[in-house]
Amino acid sequence: MTPRLHLPLWGLHAGRAAAVAALAALTLMLADPGAAQSPPGPAGPGAQGPREVGVMQLERETVPVTVTLPGRAVAYQETAIRPQVGGEVAEIAYQPGVPVKAGTVLFRLNDDQLEATLSAARAAVTSAEAAVQGASATVSRYDRLQGTGVSQAELETAQVALAIARASLSAAEADRAQAQLAMDRTEVRSPIDGIPDIAQVSVGDLVTANQAEALTTVTQLDPIYVDVSQSRASVLRNREQRSAGILRRSDGREAQLILETGQAYSEPGQMVAPGRQVSSTTGTVPYRWQFPNPDRLILPGQFVRVQVAVGAVEGVLVPQGPTRRSATGQLTAFVARDGRAEEVVLTEAGTHESNWIVTEGVAAGDLLILDGLTNLNDGDEITTLPVTIDAEGVVRELSGAGEPAASGPAPAGPGDAAAPAAATAAGGTSSPAPMAAQAAVVGAPPANPARSPAAATGMN
């Protein structure tokens, strides 16, 4: 009898199951060659692969540190025009809003009464001069006749009369000068160069000397002052950073004016009055800046902003959009390192445009994660896609990212599916492409439109 080989039932079932599995794998590979190129996903039910994020390489720069302070414009000079003599307004001799020079006649008053007073003063001077001449002649005559008919007492009396006549002449001359001054003041003149306001009186109105109500106001607008206030704590912090060597004094212009519309004023400013006292209510120090204003673009009372350059600092520029503040007030951001997302704490030394000036936490060359931050946690496995931020603050994919392709492996085409499939069948795993290779294929059309980078990141 021929002996029979008895196999266990479980071994027969296991061999049959392995054959069925191999046949299914071969059928799947022939139906979808691209499936053989995909690396196997993590084991376990519901496991997901690395998520795709957009990154930007950081750079280190020397940037100016500025502080923007609210302020109000103040006239360089402003004077209220009041009459120094009384009378009736005879003429308004200027046009409101038209620049005038110092000494320009603005108003003329009726001078009839003052003219009569001046004539009387002139007559008094003439009479006093005649009295002086007579007294002087008497003294001269008595001086010659002294001892021959004129006593010493008579000579002295004549000398006293001459002195009185001279004093009367001086008084008359003073009255004449006062009358002439009052006559001149009937023409009300501007004491400064500036722009006169609308007249507050009309022709025919009666005015009095040194009245409370001004006839008009003349304002000098070029140059113009801007008063601002800065926190004393901010001033002390800047000094500490200069002492530590973090903040360097800049060589540029000291201040720039920002108008209400956001427009930058073309003329630079200079400080004319640094603050000497801290406000007991606000803790701020007042400063006064002076700006040229030839076109009268800035008017007194106008609210503006003054951007003051306090120095320059060397640091890494980090966009403010992808950063966050923790519960403790720390500034944090995510960077891509070794295929994982790492949350870092940033130390900032101010802002430049829409960026933080970071001195610690990141370095030049680090990859800052800009896109794909939703539900991103520290340590998550990621793949990176080079992106940038445009002038409007929108994250966009780099258009010229395909240039580094020469330094990395070429992407596999449909005809190369056998190599990855063979490696998978042999028990090997497919590793993610290096960063240079990922950057090279950004501009190439994806094999699966549903998994394109733009669709995954939400960018246009």
C-alpha cells in the first residue's frame, strides 16, 4: 500500500488564504499602476498620513524700529489783532485767506479826532520852543550885564525860567509824539507773516483800545508744530535696548508724518521741544515736532500721526498672521523641522510693516508654517509646500518653485510603477521625497486633481 502524506487542516487553509491574498494584490496592481507607487500608510484602523502645510523660509535683516504716536497740529505763530486806539472802522484793507507780510495794513480807523489832537500837540511844541528861545536870550543878556546893573539874583532867576521853558518844550514834544503814535495806530497792521482770518467787525463799527474781542486772527502755518505724547515706559525700554546693544541709533530722518488718510507726508520733521515732565494722569511725556508746511497741507487742530524712528535692530522678520499669543502672553509660531511641526516661543523687539522683528526663537533659514495651521499640534508629522505672502497678506504658492528639480530625483512617471511595486512586494517601504524634490514638483500638474496642493491648502 502506498503511504499517504497527511497535512494538517490549518496548514491547508493558510496556504489557500495566502494564495488568495497574492492574487488580489496582483489584480489591484494591474488595475491601478499608480497605487503601487504610493507609500503604505500607517498601520491601524483610521490612521492618517502626514498633512501638507505651506512654509516660507525666514531671513535675517537689519530693519528700522519705529513708534507711531498720535498728535495734533499747532500753529507756529498765531496772534489776535486788537485795536490800540478807539475809533470807527473806516476800511478793511485785506482779503481773508490771502497771505500777508508783517507790517501789512489790515484795518483803518477814522482819524479825524486824532488828527486834531496831533495838530494841537504840534502847536504846543512850537509855543514851547519860542518860550525857550526867549528865556535863553534873557539869560545871555543878564550874563553880559552882570555886575553893571544886573544882580546875581536876577541872573539866577532868568536861568530858572530857561530851565522851566526847556522842560515845557520836552513835555510838548512828548505830547506831540503820543498824538503821532495814536495817529499811526489808526492803521491796524499785522505783526507777523501769516494767513489772516475773516474780519469780526464791519466798516462803521466802533472799536475801543485793547478791547477783549479781536478784530481778526493772523496765523503762520509754515512751518507748523505737531504735539505728541509718548509713554515713559516705552522710552525707558528703548534706552535699555540701546544699553544692551540690541537697538542701534539709525542714520535716517527722525520722524515722518502720517495724515488722516494714511498718506505719508513728504517732508521730514525735527524735534524742537523734548519732554521734561511726565503727566501724573497718563504717564506720558509730551514732545513737540516741527515740520515744513509750504503748501499749507497741515492746519492747526488737525489730528495726525507721527512715526518716529527710534533706531535699528537686527533680527528675523516673522509675518504676524501665523503667530499666536498664548494664555501667558508669549508669542508663538510653528516651524517645520525634520518632517514635523514644532511650536516655538518668539522674542520680539518691535514691528516692521506687518512683521515681527524676532531676536530669539527662530533663525535665518528656518521654515515658518504659514498655511495649514488649523488643528495643527506640536509634533505632528507634515510635508511642506513652499509658499509666500503677497502685498495684500494672502498666502500664495511659489510660481517658480520647479527650478531646484535638477538637484533632486526626477518624479516617477506611469511607466516606472513597477519599481515601487517590486519594492513594496519585497517588504520595503517608500520614504517621503526630500525637501528639494518636493519644491521641484510644486509647479507640475498633480496626478490626482482631488489631491492637488492648491485644493489641499485652499490657495488660489
